Amino acid sequence: MAGSDRPTSRDVARAAGVSQATVSLVLGGKWRGRVSERTADAVRRAAGELEYRPNLAARSLRLGRTRTALLVVPALTHEYFARVYTGAARVADEHDFGVVLYPSPEGTGPARDPFGSARAAIDGVIASSMAADALSGIADGGLPLVMLDSGPGAAGGPPTVDLAVADGIRQVVRHLVGLGHRRITHLAADVDTWTFRVRAQTVREELAGVAGAELATERCELDVGPARAAAVRALTAPGRRPTALLCDGDVLAAGACKAARGLGLRVPDDVSVSGFDDLSLATALDPELTTVRLPAEDVGARGMSALLALLDGAPTPPTELPVHLIPRASTSPPPTD
Amino acid sequence: MAGSDRPTSRDVARAAGVSQATVSLVLGGKWRGRVSERTADAVRRAAGELEYRPNLAARSLRLGRTRTALLVVPALTHEYFARVYTGAARVADEHDFGVVLYPSPEGTGPARDPFGSARAAIDGVIASSMAADALSGIADGGLPLVMLDSGPGAAGGPPTVDLAVADGIRQVVRHLVGLGHRRITHLAADVDTWTFRVRAQTVREELAGVAGAELATERCELDVGPARAAAVRALTAPGRRPTALLCDGDVLAAGACKAARGLGLRVPDDVSVSGFDDLSLATALDPELTTVRLPAEDVGARGMSALLALLDGAPTPPTELPVHLIPRASTSPPPTD
DNA sequence: CTGTTAGCGCGTTCAT
DNA sequence: ATGAACGCGCTAACAG
């Protein structure tokens, strides 16, 4: 166990020939006119020589704060949440904060209490796409909380950072309608969260104002296989076949494309397919997906900023981030009968 | 700031009418025959009433350990590393350990020192796919270290967890050769790490033993766009066109498929394409990719286990995890001239 | 069987 | 301008 013992601030003090308090002041950056320039320099040199690093456990204990936030996500393997983390971690880093992840099991139901042991070690929580009831434990604990993708909260509730999903869906619908599509099937994710409820509702509302529009809906799990099956149902349902499949996510769109090909239909010539998320998958597919770009990193970044503001007692107005339609090759005018 | 002050073990002790040490023993689970059943029960009840949670900072300071591991990954947005994290976190959780992520910038070169502040707060490091020199800072610090996907280390070096990538490549080559392919281009990731060096070398070696085999190589960045460009170069190079593209990853394979289609070639009828990783992308594509499944979660899990063993002073033999070829629809016999 | 004591490393106050 | 002393909450030793 060589070199297992690290130097403490006392070691630095001894090496620099000063007291512990002086070391703390100098390294803490609050010595303006309290410690002479010469001594301050000696301290810094000694700290450098010894490769001194403050003991975070001791600091946290003394200060009562940990400079660590907990990010609760449904599934890290999904690229969207990985990006959210990346954004949150970047902002945290700029403020000497850390971010630890808590992937809530299965993303549904009141997750196993993430705070049994963690509560003591974190200053606040950023929760992404969680059902409100799963967060009751946090609110009870009086831990500062920011909610992501959960919809605008109540007046006195936690700060929120949301995506303009309704607007995103509107852009997709107008894009499809503008191309001439009237028979559209919504391939909906079978997940009961705010963001997906809004998508379903907005598709309905927006299409209700279009003359001759026919909307159908197929629900499925958020995975390629189930999406493919749902798309097959949609494309083989009795009556006239839909000319466009509006999917709740790029993953579903991938399944839809496979279904179309399997039925001998070409995308986009016979059926148009739109996605949502703009994952790297969207451009890996052929044809590339028309989809809606979500600023995932910004969501994480704004979430972290909101938490920092909350901890500072600063105002935290609700945030809504704009999203943009990215037209690509998977949509085109419908076939002429 | 309601309820911001949490109860301490002293509060629990007072409420239960015992001493602080008794609380510590009972809640720490080491009171067999040292505290009476009745008192223990009173302590637990009091702790429950007060919703007591031990202060982790204080515990860490006292014990000198944090029960936290640092996982260094090149890029979290890549599904593979997200899975590695998931596996590591699962094993960590089973041992009341936490895992914090450090995404090393750009995944190349000696990363910015992740330990400036973190070193003090972690018990050990699990580093994935890092260049050896980027890890010198860790080894110097005497911090327990486990290396992932870095190849078998020196005798006295850190424990390693590797994938049997050479065997995986061999399975792919034999699969292609078995189908009848002889002109094969290796679409290689332009990344200088052990795992990719091994892949290139194994392709060469394995194909060297096949009569009439012709190997070409195209290098590119690990992304769809560059892969597509590289595949176009491969498929339009002077001389007879290769009948199979052996790609270093599913992402590259996706680019290769797009390139083939763009040139009017069908996959797999005109050209076979194989991937590596078995990401969810592999089955999202059409045709589904023949690829090699990597047990990413197991890598993370074994890495964490190795670190725990290392911390316990237990032996940590090098681990190599098997990988398996998953034949799907993107490979078939070569076209008959 | 239980309580008392000491100290982990740090940041802060008070006294020099 | 600097040093001595204290306590954050916890656990491991030792007394009783």
C-alpha cells in the first residue's frame, strides 16, 4: 500500500512553516489583505510540492454541503438521457459541482427510494421524466428539486425545464399536411408521462382543424420490435391505408420503416415516416429520418442551472426550450392513387 | 428552508434513551450479543420516527473510505459505455457502493486531471478503453485501479477486464469466408487503442491463412458520415470490388450500408456488411446487421467486482469475457460473377 | 451489556 | 498578519 496516505492541510502548513488556518485561507482564495503575498506564495508552493488535495469528506462535513447533485433518469442507455447528463455535468463542473446518476428502475412506478443512503450526500435533485408520485419522497425530504420534461408545475411547485413538445408535434403535422397527407396514423409510445400525453393530444387537436384529415392511433412500447408490429397493424388495418406514420420517437420510426419494407412498401414513396428526438439513429437509417431535434444537452444544462439558482435562493422561472423540425428523406408527398 | 436540519445520531440516541455509540452499533448491524434486543428495537423505532439518515460525509471522514468508485469513460453518449455503467452500478449497489462517472474529454490523450477534486472522494478507479499514458496520473496517486478493454496488463499491473475481441473478429472472418467471400475490406476505426489494434491485426492474421484472400483496409472516424465516405472509397477503388465490408462497429456498418445503397448496390446481395458491438442500432437497421455481441454490462459488472476485490486485498485474476457472432441479414454468399 | 472518550481533516472564530 | 482552539457527525477503542 505505497503512498496510500495523502497529505493533509496540516502537512502543508508544516511544510510552509505556517498554521493550518493560513493554508485554509490561502487555498480558499479569501486572504485579500489577511495574509502576506510572500506567505501565500509559500503555501501554494508547498501544496503543489506535496500534491495536496483537500479532503472532500471533511469539507462537506464542515460546510454541511456536498456540492453534488443527483440526476434521476429512467434509462441511461437511451441516448437522450446520456445527453441530458452530459449537459448537466458540464454546467455542474463549471461550478465545482458533481453529478451522480440514479437510473430509476424500469422508469415507472415509485422508484425504490434513491435517498436511503444518498439523501445525506447530495444538495439537490434533478429528476427527468418522472411520474409526479415517484417524487413525493423527495419533496417530503425537503430536498431542493428540479423537474425535467414533466410539464409546467403548480405555482408553488419545483422549478421545471420543459421541451416545447406540443410545438414540435405541430411542426410535424403541418409538415405532413403541407406535403398533402390526410390519412395519418400516430404511432404512440405506450408510456404515461406528460411528454407523451401532450404529443397524443396535440396530434388530435392539430389534425382536427384540417379538412378531410383521418387520424388513427397505434400504441406500443418504446422499442423497435413492438414498433414494427404496431406499424404492421397500422398499415394492414381495414379501410384505406394511411400515407404517413407519425412516430413518437426515432426508435419507433425505425421500427415503422422496417414494417413498411417488410410489407413491400417503399419509404417515403409509398408511406412517409417521421420520428422524434433526432438521435444519431436518425441519420444512421436509410432513408434518413425527418424528425424533431431535441436540445437534450440544453435540458440538462438548464436543469442544473435551475438547481444552482434554487440553492442560491435566486428566482427560477419555468423554462421551455424550443425544438425544431429537421426535414430529411423519410417524408415526401403521398402517392397519387 | 423548512426541515433543512436533519436529525443526527445524537438525536436518535436521545429519543431512544441510549448513547450515541449504541445507535451506531445497532444501525451498523454489528450488535450481536452486545446490545439487548429490547434496546436495539427502541433504537430502530426512534430512527424510523425521526427518519434518520446517517451523514455520509461524517462516516467517510471517520472511516477514511467513501464507498464510491470513479468510472472513466470516453463518451457516455455511446450506448456501449452507458451499458458498462449500468453493469458497474448494479454490482456497486449490491455492495452499498456508488459510482460516479468521469467522461474523459475527447477520449484521447492524457485527459484533464479528473482527480483534482475527486481523488479525495473516491476509493478507486475503473477506466474504460483508455490509453495507458492517460492513466499515469492515477497510478502515481496510488489509487486502486481496474482497466477495461485495455488488453492484458503487465504482471504487476492493475487488474484487467477484457473482451475476447480477437476471437470475435475470428468468428466474423470465418463467417464471411465460410459464405465464400475472398475480397474483404476492413472498415477500421481510426482510434489508437488496444481493442482496435487487436481487431486490425486479427483480421490480417486470420485472412493470411485463407487461400486467395485479398484484404484491403479503410480507416475512418467512429461516426456514420465518415464511415459512409470510407465505404464509398472502398467500393469504388480501382480493381475488383470487395464483396464484403468488415466493420469495426455497428455505427460504421450503418454508414457502410448507406454507402452501398447510394451506389446502387444491395445489401447483402451485392455486398455483405458486418458490424461489431450489437447495439440496438443493429436491429433497427434494415437489413438487420450481422454483428458481434459484446456483453457490455458484464464488463462493467466484472470491473466493479475486480475493484471491490482489489480493495479487499483479494486476488484479481485477469478476466476475458467471451463474445458471440450474431448472424443476421446483412451477410450472405457473394454474388456470382 | 452499555456509556464515555477520542479523533478523522477541514473551515472558522477569537485572541494575539 | 498569524496561530490556537473548537466542532461538524460519526465510529473504534476502552471503561464501567
